[in-house]
Amino acid sequence: FIAEHDLEGWLQPRGPDSIEPVPGTSPRALGYGLPEFGLWRLFSPTEFTQVNAAVNRVMVARAVSLLAPAPGDVVADLFCGLGNFTLALATRARRVIGIDGALPLVERAAANARHNGFGSAQRPDHVVDFQVADLFGLDEARWQALGPVDRCLIDPPRDGALAVARTLATTPAPPKRVVYVSCNPATLARDVAILVHEGGWRLDSAGVVNMFPQTSHVESIAVLEPARSE
């Protein structure tokens, strides 16, 4: 069936480390493009990517537009994974810091940055850095260690970004804008409530992206800005 339909098949009899191509087949490099940003991402079968490539292109473009980084901005991309948003943001901002708790994904993100010319003469005015850090334990000291951050994108797993919300609600050095992308509206609402009610942030707008047609699941996007001093 695989040969007849020119498919790529993989077997995973146990955990993720056991995955291997179907015997007798030659695996191809997996990847997806973001043509609007001139990017191509590589990934392996066990690495997380969005399941709907067409909608993902729309979502990334929308998130970058909503965050609206200026050419001189420093942007933090929290829970960056393999760089789905990071590299798109890096085509617009001066510097983007991608942070995730999974070392293999951070390594893939760094490889994708190199593959797309970041850190070379091809993109001399755009810097991308990646860090491994437990964002579920983010606190003020770790946030301050990033240096001044102008804008922040948050794209956590279903558990949300509770520690991030609490830190941004109380930090004396908040970014000028946050775009929060979520696959779980419940934890998004919880974290936004912390920012608004405990930190005085303003919820500017929110909406949904139908990433998973014919299911009850959606991706949500919220735009927030910190309280303005009088």
C-alpha cells in the first residue's frame, strides 16, 4: 500500500525512541513551508507540528500581524517548539529569543534557523537565539535575565502558561504587547484573567482559529497589553 500510493510509512512498536521507517523504504525529509515569510521548516515524525498545514500558515501570519514587531524590537517566543512562530517573527524583528523546555525541539529549532539563513550573511539584520528552560517555573529573575523584551508570543501546551501569566502580571518590566496562542480555551481564560485582574493588563481582542475541523477543538488567540502609567 505504501509503495503503491507513494507514501512514507513509519513503525513505532514502543515509545518514541523506537520509531523507524517501514523496512525497505527510504524516508524523505519531512518539512512544511511558510511562503509569506520565505521559510521552510524540517521536522521528524516524532516532533510536534500543527496538524493542519494550511490553517497553520494563516495562524502564523495572523499572530505575527497582531504582535506587530518593529524592525528594532526584541521578541520572546515562549514554548517555541521547533520554531513555528519564532522564525516568522525573526523576519520582522531585530532579535527573537525562542524558549522551550524540550531540548530536542530547541535543537531542531536552531537547525531550522540555520537552514533558513539566520546567523549568516543571508539575514544579517535578524538574530535568533534559542534557550532551554522550564517555563512552567518561570519567575521574575528568569524573566529579567532575558533582558529588555519589547513583545512576547506565548504558545503553551494544553496546561497553559500559569507561571508566565503570574510573572508578567507582576513584573516591573512587561513587554509592550503579548499575543497568546492556545489550544485550550479554558487555560487561556485562566491565564488572561490573571493578567487582567492581578496585573491590570488590558485584553485588546480575542478570536478562534478552526485548526481542527469537524472536532470540538479550536486554537484561540488573545492580544493583551499592560496597564499604562498615567
